[in-house]
Amino acid sequence: MVFPEIIPRRGSGSSPHAESEVPPQGTRAGDLGTQRKSEAKLRISAIIVGFNEANLLDDCLTGINFCDEIIYVDLGSEDGSIEIAERHRADVRHHARVPFGEYIVAELYRETRNEWILFLDPDEYLDGPLVQELKRGFGRVQQSKTVGVVSGRWQFYFKGKALRGTPWGGTRPRRFLAHRDRFVFTAEVHRGRTLRDGFDETLLVGEGIIHHFWADSWRQLIAKHLRYLKAEGGARFRRGDRISLGGVIASVPPLISQTYRRYWDRRDGLQGALLSLLWVSYKTLSLLDLWRFQARQHRADKRR
């Protein structure tokens, strides 16, 4: 089954990084809002979870105004995020603060009006070409009995600049639209969303991109990763990962070599080198957290 500008693929394998396309100045999602308002809505329910990201939320919501249901879950914002969501006529809900949005999506996905669920963070938006690709192919996605998730090309930005190298550079597939009965939503960090056996992943391959305005400062970026680290060990353990302390130590040299040999791009300069160092540090600390969680679990099992 091949759709125009869409490639179906089985499973969740990664793809080589492609050269990213940075949107020209003035082509943010907000600039496309007026022309989209009059278009028919698609039978898609969007879930957005936010906390004090008003500076990005407007573009995010404008980019998905083709959805006939938008649920915005606010975690206690004090920066006008709620007012922005109300202006977009989103169904605004309030929730106690949680470390990341996976918790909320896992709670809500069964309550949505539609079977197809779109999930983004407030610092992401779908550009015009990607929305048009989705609209052209969505009817056939709906009719398919095997498509479980749709992916688009994902571009990271740090301090407003598109990353070319580093493990986050270039473009890669990002799952953003899933059928709730063919896809698993869990509260686990990073790898908690998986395609059910027997269903396909479909990749949009046109010019459109999911733009991810990842972080505006080193402080913000490090704070994000420290928050993720608190959940990494348990998440990895529940996925079946196991490691020894020697394994953690032995993993560091090849990780450094792979990171700088495979992902280095001179255009990212010193900032790119430091981001790659952050990646190595995060991966190492996440393995160490797995080892610690594993040891605690072993001690708990012995006491039973």
C-alpha cells in the first residue's frame, strides 16, 4: 500500500539523518492560520500538555487547527498559556504537575472523540507542507486496516538554530499520529509509545517537517535532561534492559567514538561539540541509573 508522498514501513527502525530544511523567516505556523480556518476539520483528536510555554503554544495550536478536537492539558502555567489555548477553542483541562507529557497522554487517549490521536509538545509545530501532506493522505490512512501510526520528519532547534550534526541533528522520523487501538501509549519516558504487533508505521516523505524548538538555553536543556534522568532507570528496567557496573564503564569509550565520528558536523561548531558531550553524559548516566535501579530491585526481591 503506497500513498502519494507517504511510505509505509513495518516496525520502528531508525533512518539515516537527512539534511534539514529550515523554514524561511515569516513562515511559522501562525502565518498560515487564516487560510486554514475555513478548511474542513479532520477526524483527529490532538492532545497537548504544557507548562509555561506560551511563547511557543500559539504556533503549536495554530498548526493543528485542522483537528476537530484539541485537548490542552495545563500543568499549572502562569504565563498566559491557558488564555492562548482558550482562544484556539481547545478543551482546556487542568492537571497536577508531572515530569513529562507521556503521563497525561496515557491517561487521556481512551477518552478522545476520535480513534486517531495526534500528540505533540508545545515546543513543536507542524509546518504548512506537512499539514497538506497529511490532509492528502489521511483519508486512505483512515481506510487502511493495517496502518497504526504516522510519522513525519523531525528537526531539532537549539537557541533557535537548526542542528545539523550531533545526535539530535538533521531530520529523523517522529511518530505524531496514532490509532488508539493499534498503538500503545504508556507513561514511560522516551520509548513508552510503541506500535502494536501486526500494524504498520507510515512515513510522510514530502517537504513538510515537524519543527521542534527544543531549548532556548543551556540551563533549560540541562534541566529537561535531569528531569528525564529520574525516570530512565525504571523505564529501561521495565523494558527488560539489564547491565553490570562494568558494562556501564565499558560502554563509555565506544559511545564517545560513535557520537563524534558519526554525528560531528563542523557547522555546529563548539556548541555542537558540547551538545554531543551532553548526549554522551546523558546516555552514560541513564545506564548508571539502570544499574542502580536494578540493584535496588534485587535487594527488594531478596527481602521478600
